[in-house]
Amino acid sequence: MTLTYHALWMLCALGAAVFATAAAANLRTIAVLVVGFVPGVFWWSGGRLPDAAMAGTLTLVAAAVYLFRPRLRVVAAAVGGILGGMLSAMLQVQGVPASLSPLVSATLIVVAVWLARARPSFAPEQLRDDAMLIVGVLGVSVAILPGVLDGWQAATNLSAATERVPTSALPSWTLLLLIMTSSAGAAYSLWSRR
């Protein structure tokens, strides 16, 4: 399991829960959440893993739509369902049977919706907005993580391919300059305290 896999797993789990609590406001958004979940389960079943960059970008866009376009919050509910479907595929990779992983993922969503509807203090508006911001930032992180890791690996490969050039010793004038400036600073400090 790679770092990208774990980051994507966390994004899917947190995103599904946060978008589910945001969709719990009315029955229409709950229906859209389910409509996003079912195709998500079927699309990413059978060992097909979602692309981290695509999932992160989709999550960021949905979080931004939720925060800045309240009339289009139904889009965020659909993305929450899709993230739940992606979570089902991520669970299958970890060894959860294909028949059980959608139930585990759906349980997370159902519990989040039930708690948000049954207890208004569970997820007040301010908390949902903060959680949506965190999920959006996590989405950006997951979207750029594969590119950063690829660049890091390329830099490591390039540095290993070059010859190791012995580093030269520190020039004596640099050492002398450091000693003189430190001594002058210490002398001034002692002189100014008298």
C-alpha cells in the first residue's frame, strides 16, 4: 500500500461522511447522494481503483460548490455518493469481500445522515462548513500527491545516477569570518551591559 493509496482512502472515507452530513438537510439531496453512490459502487468494483488526481480534484470542486454556491449543493451530495462508491473499491483492495464492501461504505453514509437528521447539534452549519473546507484541502493534497511523489522519485533516480563528487572543505576565510563576527557580537553584548 502506497502513500497515495492511504491518502485516497482517507479522502474517500472523510469525504463520504462530510458530504453525507451536508446532504442530510432534505430528502432530495439524500436521493442524489444515493444516486451518486450506486454508480460509484458499480464503476469502481472489481479491483478498479479510482485515480487519485481525479478524485482529489472532484472533491475540491464539490467542496467549493458547497461553500460558494449554496443553490448547487445537490452537486456536493452526488460527489459524496461517488466518494462512498470509491471507498467501497478501496475496502475491496484491503481484503473486504466484494459483497460486503458496499454495505460497509453505505453504513458510514447512513449513520452520518441519520445522526445529522436526528441530532441537529451533531453537525451544525458552521461545523459542516469547516469540515467541507478541510475535505477540500485534503482533496487538493490528494490531487497533487502523485505528481509530487513522481517528481521526488525522478530526482532521486537522477541524483543516484550522477557520480559522487567529493565535497571540498570549508574555506579558511569563511571560518575566520564566522569566528570574527561571532566574537564581535559577543564583545558588543558584554560592553553594552556594563
